[in-house]
Amino acid sequence: MANASAEAKEPQLFGHPRGLTYLFSTEMAERFSYYGMTAILLYYLTEQLLAPSQATQVIGFGAIHSAFESLYGPLTPVEFATNLVGWYTGLVYFTPFFGGLLADRVTGQRYIVIVGGALMAAGEFMLTQTPLFFFGLLMLIVGNGCFKPNISTQVGNLYKPGDSRIDRAYSIFYVGINIGATLSPFICGTLGERMCTAQWPWSKGVCEAFGQTAGWHFGFFAAGIGVTLGLLVYLSALRNLPPDRVTRAKREKTAALPKLTRQDWRAIIALVLVCIPASLFWITYQQQSITILLWARDFTNLTLIPGGTFQIPATWSQSVNPIFIFVLTPGIVALWGWQSKRGSEPSTVLKLAIGCLFLAGSFLIMSAIAWMTGPHGHASWEWLILFFAIYTLGELYLSPIGLALMARVAPPQVLSAMMGVWFISIFLGNTLAGYLGSYWDKMDKVSFFLLAAAIPAVAGAVIWLFDKPTRPIIEERTKNAPLQPGPDIASETVSEGRA
């Protein structure tokens, strides 16, 4: 496996090292599992687990519920569910910092990816057993922390420094992420929502044996199968992957990194200034898997064709965003190229501000829809398509741009730490997203969506104010320190536009 000459002669597939195909497939399966689980989590909580007869069966429910009420005060089931989803989606972006550092300094990337995949598979299967629900969430949080920052770094390890194919490789890898994210709501979501209510011939006996709520558990089971298949693919790929950072460090004597300079500290301060308001973006962005799911279920007419009988499963709404990523990304990239030739391309920081404004605009649309339909009306499902189109534009202007900004500008001495700052901004935003979601039942929907729109609008204004003082610093660092994807946690950043 091993040295550079051997790597140069390794088999190629479609013009890239064979290992890329394995990593693509592994990540696609793992993201299928993650997005499939999150597509049904809130519905499972509000429709089954938090019912009094079920909640008492969950080990640790009383302690965790009391802990949440000590933070937020008395909570209804929906308020508890939204906060729990917020904390879960926040913590899965908190642990990767530690998983990346552990791999870089102790275990290497291979071993900890295997451990992470096994923990996530165990966690998904635990969710199928009501008493083990919180243990399953814990396994998923820890497993994701081990897996997420260390699978995509290995894409960079496949290529020698200066290999121009690496950008295309990460684009291919990114496609795998969104294929998994697109397919999972159709499979896991349909099982959860429809397996028993639709009474399919093959499912009728299963639901009679396991109960009419068994579909949710089969949805989690399907997510567990997904990550298990990804782990098996990864294990079969080991002979096609080059040595990771820890292994190479044992073979090579590397020079100590220099101390941080004044310019380095200016770059660090500039990045922190951008991360603080960016955390507000994630508060509203994460409503996709919280209150937008509730809107799709309770306030949307999901009849596919007027007068027809087929009802679109509400969980399918979670596939619209990754589909739009495929559709809109080429146009956005072409637009930036056209603007660059004309000298009018927005700066990196202005792109972040524009992303916040697009996100705010998407929730203004939701507010207008809520106003038109009234408190008891049902909007057509086509309005969700328009919402997600604008929503995805906001994501494309902020998420991949912010991640690449960290990788390009952060001093190499603290690259992992600065990646951690970005992940922590997502953690803060996602946990606060659950708190925002707890107001869903307390506010009328017009006001709620206006509040959700105001948060990224404020973030965009603050980031725009930071553009002038930070632009010289960022441009200098970008010019003098181009992105070097490779054996570091930073490689994660260029691979996943979906945060």
C-alpha cells in the first residue's frame, strides 16, 4: 500500500485512483443513513415516542426531560421534541472537532473511521428499540464525530501535492453526499410514514406483528443498513487507500511549524468575526428538519394532483434541498465565473452575506404563504418547491464558501482548531434552532416565519459590515496561501456543501 511510487502505479478508474470510488460509496451510504434518520426523527418523537405510554419505557427519559426543562422551563411534547432535535443536530457538529484531532495525533484516520461507522450502525439499530432511544442518539453523536472529519480527508490523501485532479475528486465526492441525502427520505421516510398506514401486502403482516407504529423503527433500521453497507465498502477499500497522516508521520521527520505571526493572528481574528454571525444562519437553516417538517405535515396539501388520491409523504420534502443542489450548483458556478471575468464577482465575505439574505428571503416567502392560507388553511405543496429553491441558493452562497474560506485562510499551525471554530458555529446554531422551533406552537405562523427570516437577515447585515475590514486580510491570505487539500481535518470542508 504504501510508498509514493506504488501509489503512482495504483489502478485507476475513470481517470482517478480506485480508492475514490470506495470513498464516494462509503460517504454516500453514511449520508443516506444520517439524512434518513433526521427525516423521520421529529415525526417519530411527536407521533410515537413522547406519548405517555411510550416515554415511560425509554431509559433515562425522566432525567433528560428534567434537564431540558431546567434550561427552558416547562415544555410541551412538541417543544421538547424540537429542542431535542436541535441538540442532536448540534452535537453531531461538535464532536467532529475532537474526532479530527484524535485521528491526526493518535489513531490515524482509518481506524477511527471504522470505529465511527460501527458506532453509528449500532446507534441506528438501537433506535429501533424504544428503551434504548437515548443510547442510540449518543452512539450516533460519538460515531459521527469519529467518522465525519476523517472520511473525506482521505480523498486528499489519494493525490500527490499539485495534482490538478483533486478539485474534481472533491466535486465527485460531494455528489455522493447529495445522492445519499436525496434517496434517504424516499426510503426511510416512506417506511416511517406509510409502512403501516398504507397496508402494503408485504408490510401488513409485519405491522400486525410489531404494531401499527413499527414503520418508524423500520425507517431507522433502513438507515442502519445504509451505514453498515458503507462500512463494509470501506473495509474492502483499505488496500486501495494510501497511508494516512499518522502513518506517514512515523516514516518521515517533519519540521516544526513556525510560530504564529502578526499576520496569522489577523487572519484568525477575521475568521472568528465571520463565524460569530454565521452561527445565526444555522439557526434558521436547521428549521428544514424541524418546523418545515411540521409545516409539511400539518399545513400543506400533499395531494400530488388536484382531485387525485396519492398523498406525498411529508418526509419527501427533505429530498427537495439536495435535488436543488444538483440543479443550481452548475448555474451558480457559471455565474461566479462570468462575474469574475467582468470584475464583478462578490468577495468571499459578501457571498456569505448574500447567502444569509437568500435564506431570509425563503422564510419571507413562507410567511407570505402562511398569511395567504390563514391559520387553518393548507398551502399547495408547490410552494415548498419555491421555498427550497431560494433556501438552497442561500446554502450554496454560504456553506461551501465558508468552509473553503476556513481552509484557505487559517494558518496551518491552527488549521484543525479553526475548523473546529466553524463546526462549533454550526453546533451553536443548530442547538438554538431547536429553541427557536419550540415557539412553533406559541406564535402564529406568519410571525414565526418573519422571526426566522429576521435572524439570517441580521447575520447578513453584520457579515456585510465585516467585509471592508476583513477583505484585505482574506485576499492576502488567499493569494499567498492557496488551498492545499490533504491530510488534515480541513479537507472535510471542500467536500460537503450540505452542512
